[in-house]
Amino acid sequence: MELMDKLPIQYAVEVVHWNSFRPGAFREQFSIRHQDGTSFWLGAVLNGRKPEWGRVRIDFNPNKVAGHAVFVKLLSFLVLHTRPMHRTIKRYDLAVDIPVKRFDVFLVKDSRAYIERRHGQEWTQYLGAQSSHPGRVKLYNKTVEAKLDYPLTRLEITIDPTTSFDDLPWPAVYYLHTLQMNMDDFKATETERFILNAILQGCGSLNQLGRKTREKVQSLMTRYVSYIELSSGDYNKIMNQLYGYTRGTVVTTPTESDKPPAPPEPPVPDWVREIENEELSM
């Protein structure tokens, strides 16, 4: 608590504190907001039959706050005052940005619960439980969400870090190269595009099509369809970085916006400036 109380003085951050007495929640909760608008959350004292005073949880987006000095200070404090076997990663969100228009990217339904929401250019698809449970998948229009001036679609999946690469509940997500499709001489009709999407979504198979249509759809799949995949090498790199936060080995660079504003210089009387100028001219 002493450390949290000193943060607004030592750094140019806003610390908001509140209490929660709900069972399973953390009693002391803090939101730390930086000058650039980014923030992270910290909770201490887990509520239960007996409060667990030594339990602390931190929730953050490394792409946004890992370089801030106040975050580095708090993370270093937690690493220093805990045992290695007690530092765990509960879950994390893996995001993949696809530089393609949202309506050219598709999420294939599987055994998980499926929800879809559309409103104008906002089209979001979900797989899995309606919360941050592992296995939750979200595909949405990042251009609209972040008010960007270029096409961008984001795939997010919540992962349990104890999951091996082979057991990763990776969704089937693909996108169509529609710009290339429209520019090439190998044109596709609206009907053929509909059939292509239906096949990719698991509605029927190529064997149900006539020979000419089957050959055309097969050519479309080869030329204009790409799947979003994750290699085992990339997954291992992500895991190494992830557990670096529990070991305190992740190198971060504090940002200038964390520094408290410098106090204004006291005004200098004119007679003092005249004396200084005379001394410089001698």
C-alpha cells in the first residue's frame, strides 16, 4: 500500500482505488492510468472464507504498458517479493492482425458455441464461452474499433498457458484475396464465390459439384484463399516472452510520459539578468 500511495507522486499516473468484498474477487483493487491513456489493473487480498493476504493479481496489455516505468516498477516489486513457484500466468489473449477488410475474413464454426453480431461495418464473430475463459475466440473489424484509415481485421483467442501447441484450440480462419480475384483474368462469378465460401465453411464437399464447377472452385481455393496459422516456433517464442514476466527477464524501456512534469523555473528579476549579462560580456 505504501508503494501504491507513492506512485502518483513519483510518476505522472492516476491511481484509482476501490474495494470489493465479493467472494472470489480481490478486496483491494487498483487502476493505474498513464498520461497516454493506457492503463493496467492490480488486485490484492483474495476474498474467501479466510482472506488470502498474500495473493496479488495483475492484468495488463504488454503492447501498451510494458514499457512504462511505473509498470516495470510494480512488476519488479512483485517478482522480488514472491517465490518463483508461486508466480503463475492464469491466461492470456493472443492477437493476430490481418491487413484485410473484415468482410473478406471468415471464421469457421466448430463444436464451440457460436455468436455473431452485425451492425453496419461492425461484424464480430465469437467462438466459445461468453467471457475470458480459455478457448474464447473473437474476430472483429479493427478498422472500425480503432477508427483506422486502412483495412485491418483482428483475431483474438484466449489461451491457457499450460496448453501445449498440439492441444491449442486454434480456430479455422481464412481470408479471400478479393482484390487480386477482381484484377485477374481468372474471374469468379458471385455464384462461384458463394459455393467457395460454403465449401470452406464445411457446407458440402467438392465431390458434390459437377466436374467444371469443381475444377473452378478448386482453382479459386488454390489461388485466392489463405488460412491464418500459427507455427510451433512462433508459439514457443510467445511462451518464452510470456514467462519472462514471471522471471523478471523481459527487457522494457520506460517511456518519457511516465516522468512527472518538471516544476516551472522560478522567475528571475530583471536586475539579476542585467548583472549576468554584464558578467558574460566582460
